[in-house]
Amino acid sequence: MNNDTTTQVAASIREVQLDSPLMRGEQRITCIGLRRPRAGELRGISLAQLLQLDVGALQAVLPRITVPTLTRAEVDQLDPADLVALGTEVAAFLLPKAALAAAESPTALMH
């Protein structure tokens, strides 16, 4: 992998610190990475539902894009605050770069 590819992969993973860690056997999961989903990983899922943080849509997509890979049962065990935090990051992946830049702009707060 060249440096550009490595940078792109690292930039496409967002980390979310969990308020309530998950236990996987003896392993304590305190942070979940989210990869930018590809179209195939979104199959069968309504983008509108993902943008609305629909629980069913998040239960379907999170096992496909989390690092470490969460099972559906683990997603079901997430604290609601952690589910919202993960869902917010998933929704941000779906927005065009221009929309994200506009939302982060200092002048966006004045409108």
C-alpha cells in the first residue's frame, strides 16, 4: 500500500469512544472505528432511514462497517447514547463534502 492509499484508509475511519464499553468475553471494547460504507454495504437499507438514525437501519449497517466488527447482538447491547454517536458518524459519511464543509464553516452558525 502506498502512502496515499494508507492516508485515504486512515481518513475514512472515524473512531467513537463508547460511554458504556461492550464486553466480548474478556475483551473490553471502549472504542469503535467506523469505515466509510461502500454502496454494496448499504444494500437493503434506506439512506433516508440512516440519516434519521433509524435503529433498524443502524442495526443492519453497523456490523458491516465497524472495526472491530460488531455482531448484531452486540449492536443490540449498545447504550442508546453510544448508538446515537455511532449513527451520527454513519450519517455524516452519507453527506456530500460540500455539505459538511458548509456545516463546519464559522459563518454557518450565523445563518
